[in-house]
Amino acid sequence: MKYRKLGKTGYSVSEISLGTWQVGGQWGAPFSHDNADRILNAAVDAGINFIDTADVYGDGESEKAVGRLVRSRSERLVVATKCGRRLQPHTADAYQPAALRQFVEDSLRNMQLETLDLVQLHCPPTDVYYRPEIFELFDRLREEGKIQHLGVSVEKVEEGLKAIEFPNVTALQLIFNMFRQRPPELLFKEAARRDVGLIVRVPLASGLLTGKLSPQTHFLPDDHRTFNRHGEAFDRGETFSGVDYETGLAAVEALKAVFPDNQPLAAYALRWILMFDEVSCVIPGASRPEQILSNLQAAELPALSVEQMQAVREIYGRRIRPLVHYSW
């Protein structure tokens, strides 16, 4: 496993890490603590030391599983959680210091930890980025020893640029993949200039970039790939990176022709992300332990060639860019 610095946190994190949105089962399936324990321990056994969770994943059950992992292992693990999405309605006005403080307290209780390595605002509405009192709260929480660092998970490039203006923002989580190529144009450079770590989520575009989906693929009713294709429940960009499903499938077929077939497309998609030095880590999910090992294949691949990188840019430019580039 290779490790990279997570910005000014000073943490050294595994470049392939773990996101826990679907830990315990496929999206839409009931949460299973037994399966979660197997996945999380398999990740640490493989050298992963950065685990990303959120208070809304499994209604707190994911945090409980992650906390149990940390308490049971001797390795130094870096835990990132998120807060804010429990607000109902999820509006800028609902973001108040008292509510966010309570969410941090709840996460500490869920994980049974004394401090949280990284707490991230969970895709707040754009207006929140213009309210300094929200960001100042986390300075107080750090002084109290309840958190070590603040990060922000964003939907849009513009939100990321605004977030990193706050000096206490040490990490930025964003969607970046072969179907979402706008961030390097400016955001990556600004993050590097401010020494802000970049955590990449949705690296496989909700499974599209595994190359295993087809027009016949069936998704469970409670899977966001069924109910959020047009942004019915939350930001559309979280589902297939905002790409129309059929358009994405066609682009995947074009991508398959770029890479040799001795490795799954998912490994090349993850390796593509790691070609960008500004990226601290990428957090693919896993619904079973075997997927951990599959994800780690990306770290063993050689660097992609100039020709392969250019081919990915051309496929994006021709098939995807007009549909998503300026939306996020």
C-alpha cells in the first residue's frame, strides 16, 4: 500500500481508502454489522488506514461499526465522519452551531471515541459557505478536544473553492472520476496552494465505471440508482456522477477499448484518479470483503500512459463533458 499526505492535517493516509456508504450490503439492503465488521477488518488487514463514514449512513450504524473497528485494532486509523445531512429540511437556515455541535456529540457517542480525527460538513447548501460562524464552531470544538480537523464534502467546484478560503478547512471531499473531470482545472491547484487534502468519492460513478453494469441491470427500489437518477432525493450528481445511465454505458464501452482486458475497468478508473498528485486518497465503497482486494488492484497498476490519459480526455470531451462539466 502506498500512502499520501492529507494536506495540512499531517496524516499519512492510504491512497486507496474506504468509503462506507454501502458497508454492510448493497445500497438499499439492510445494514449488517457482521458484514460491516468483515469488510472493515479486511480493509485494515490490506493496509487501508483511512475510513470515511457519516452519521446518516445506516442511521448511525456505520459510525458504530467504524468505532468498534478502531477500538479493536492496534493500528493507527484515521477516521473521518460527516455532519449536517440529518437536518430536516436540509436548508442553509437549518445550519446552526448548536445543531452541528449536537451532531458531533452524537458521532462521538456512536463511535465511543474521545475525539474525531476529521469532521466534514456533509454537502451543505451553497449559502452555508458564506456564514463564518458555522466554520468558527469547529475551532471551538477543536479547542475542546472533540475534533482534530475540519473538512467539507462538496457537490460543486465553486463550493470547494469557497470552502478552502476558511483557514481551518484542512480537507475537501469531492466527486472526481473519468466522468467528472472539471476539478483539476482550478480547484486542484488552489487546494494544493493552500495545502488542503483532497478525498475523492464516487470514483466509479456509482458502479458505471466498473464496466459490469448493463441495460438489464436491476437495482433495488431503495437504491439511489433507482430513485435519484434525476435528483429526486438529493443532488443528481451523486448518482452516476450526474450522467444519463444509457449515455454512461456507451462511454464505458469506449473506455474499455482504451485499456487491456487483463484487469477490470474499475482498477484503471481508480488508477486514473491516482495519476493526479493533488489527490490524497480515493474512497471506493465495498459491500463485501472481496471488493476491498479488487479495489486495491489499482494501486499495483503501472502509471497510465500519455496515450491512455489522452484517450480518456477525448471520450469525456465527446460523450460526457457537454452534459455535466458546468453543472458541478
